[in-house]
Amino acid sequence: MTSGKSNESGMRRIAIDPVTRVEGHGKITLLLDQDNHIQEARLHITEFRGFEKFIQGRPYWDVPFFVQRLCGICPVSHQLAAAKAVDQLAGVDQLTSTAEKLRRLLHFGQVLQSHALHFFHLSSPDFLFGFGGDPLRRNIMGVLEKYPEIAMQGIKLRKFGQQIIEAITGKRVHGTGTIPGGMNKPLAPDRRDALLTEMTAILQWSEQAVELNAQIHATHAEHADFATMPTNYLSLVDKNGELELYHGGLRARYPDGGLIFDQFDYCDYQQILREEVRAWSYLKFPYLLQLGEAQGWYRVGPLARINNCDSITTPRAEAARKQFKAISADNLVHDTLGYHWARMIEMLHCAESIQILLNDPGITGADLVAEKGGRRHEGIGVIEAPRGTLFHHYQVDDEGIVTRANLIVSTTSNNQAMNESLRIVANRYLDGQEITETLLNHLEVAVRAYDPCLSCATHALGKMPLQVDLVDTEGALIHRLVKNSDGRLNG
């Protein structure tokens, strides 16, 4: 839905509310002058969820299952990041071999199903029908009608990832599984065998998804410049610099590919990251401390991970990575729409990794819980969620009750980048033009590239102004209370 109105200065404000085909609720606003020149373009996150406050006062062993309710799309990512922090609180530094394999399998299933959902269900209509395609067909139902094979592959890929989650946690969404120091039940051999029977098709479809994205990029030269910008990148990598989704050290690169830091212990993340609060959004703006607010913002997620890693451990995904990196003469690929291609490379890596783990005899082992050491008062868990690097940080008292929580969610880290992408697209495609639905969809395409999870990102108390209106049954205003961005109340 779009709306527009003029203010006293003659400026016209246009809003896309809500942004469609993303998880959560947000809007895009444009401020235009009388000649339709863009003066301002912003992404606003309009929902508020105070999970960092909700967690306080709860026992730490409940936290992994409580925080996964942040989202119905990526609950496993929150459960696993919280579980890694809870392991530390319980005095566990190393899981048993089987427990770690189960967590990794669970994570690969989560990333695979999330990537499949985003590309096939939410983003593929833009590429298959064009950014300016008929909006009545530019959706998953249109894809099912015109491209049924592609649509069904996406549906089945997501279903397979959910089946893995269900096999380990008991439910496809918001299951259990992790406990302090390990896992609560083994993977049944018959469930393992059933999943293995589907691997040939899953690998084939994942490869085809990578090829489809490579083809789209090759046949649409204009995509290379769409919202493209050189940025810093942040992600985990393993000790050899290879792609790592579950555990590793933090690596950050400058836009030219040079290293800002490498193998940084994520438990010390507060030494390198800060979060800025701005009055017009509940979403915070993280940045790298050593570069400052203006230059320190960065991108996370599939594009950052493929740019940051030196290689991928699974052969098909590594071949795809090399093909992807070859499109740029520079060290890094900065194409914002390259997020989709990188996302499918990761999906292929997950499929290969799932096959390896399902064929590992240890995956059905019964040694699931590590011996606990002395209890600690602080735990930090970091994982590569589908949308990027995810931080969970908890402090507890002597009774194990959470006294402080801080979450830096992937979409939050991409906040500045999404706003920059909007400005680039608005200035290139909309400036001075008569605003149409086709042009406005270009803005949504830019946001969708990041696969934002807006529900996850609006977890914390910010300083955004808040207005509460009390109206009677006829809709007449009885009283209004306004909290300004500085915390002062008027009304």
C-alpha cells in the first residue's frame, strides 16, 4: 500500500506501508520536492518487541526456548546462539562430538529452509517476472502458475530443511533440542535413513538454484549496478579462513578486500562493535568501533560470508563460489543483488554438509551432554544465522537468573546498508519521475535483497518517539501522550 501527502514546505511524502514479501512489519518513506526530486529515503521499522527486557528475570536455562519466539522463520538460529551462551553459563567449553554434530545438522537444516523460503517464495517473482511485472502475478502464486517446476523445487527444499529441524527438535517451528552443555535426545536411525533417501534430489535442486541465479545475473547486466556499493563486511570464518556457519572467529574486510581484523574472539565483541540509536527507528545502527560511526558500518549475511571466506569446504559449493567471485575484477563482489546468488551457494553448501553429517555414524550416538564445570555469570554465543552474524549476550546472578541481555541481530547490522541501498535506488530510478507502483517496487527489491527479518531486529528499547492516543467509541480524540526521542513526556 502506498500513500502520499504534502507538508507546509511543499514537500511530498510517499510511504510504502507495509514493505511486502519480507518477514515482519516495516515501511519505506520518500520525501520529494515539487519537481519529484528525492530529498530523503528511509526504511522505518514500525513494530516494537522488547525481548532484551523480557528475558531479564528468567532462569538462564529457559532462555534458548524463550528467545526463539522472536521469529517463526529463524527460531533455530536464536535457539542455537542462545544455547552457545548458555553452555558457557553452565561451565561447558566443549560439547560431545555427537552433540556438536546434531547442532550443526540442525543449523544446516535451518539455513537451507530459510534460504529456500526467501529466494523462491519472496524474491524469485521479481526476477522471473521483472521488477516492473504485473503485481497481480509478481508473487509465489504467479510463480506456481508460470514456473511450476521452480516453485515446487523451492517448496520441497524448504520442506526438507524443516524435516531436519523436526527430526532433531520434535517440531518444525519452536521445538526443543538444546540443553545446557548438549542436546536432549539422539537422532533416531530411521529418521536419519528417511532423510538420506531425499539427498540426491536436494543436491540437484540446490545446484539448479545456483545455476538459475548465475543465469539471471548473466542475462541482466543492469543488476550489477542495482543498489551496488562498496562496503565493509563482517562474518565468522573457521581457523583456516573457510566458510563457517556455526562457530569460528570474527573476520572483517575493508571494501577493497583488505583485512580489518581476523580470527577475533567473538566473546570480546564489545571491543570492536558499537550500536548507535537514531530517533526515527526502533532498529539500531551497529558500526565497527575503530572506523567510527560514519565509516564503520558494514554488511553481514550471505554476500559478506562469501566475500570474507577464502574457500568453502564442500566441493560443489566451492566451485560455485569461484564462479561467483569471477564476476568481479576486484577482490570483492559488491553487487547488492548478488546476495541472492550467494544465498543459493550457501544453500548448496548446507545440502552437501547435511549429506556428510547424515552419513556420519556418530550422528545417531547417545553421548549427548558434556560434563559441566563451574557456573559462570556471563555467556556470549555467536552464530551465522541465515541473514548474517547473530550475537546473544547474557549476564546472570548467583541464582542463574538473567540480569542483562544484549542481542545484535543480523538485520540490525544491515540497517545502515539497507538505508544506503534505498537512497541509491531512489536517486537513480525515482528522482524526477512520476512515482508509479513499478518504480516503488524497485525500492522493495533493494530491501528484499537483504532478506530482512524485521521482527528479530526490533528486540530492544530504543529512543524512537512514541505517541499514544486515547479515543472514544466515535473515534474522537480524548487525550494524547507523546514521549519525545529524549525521553520527555508531553500531554
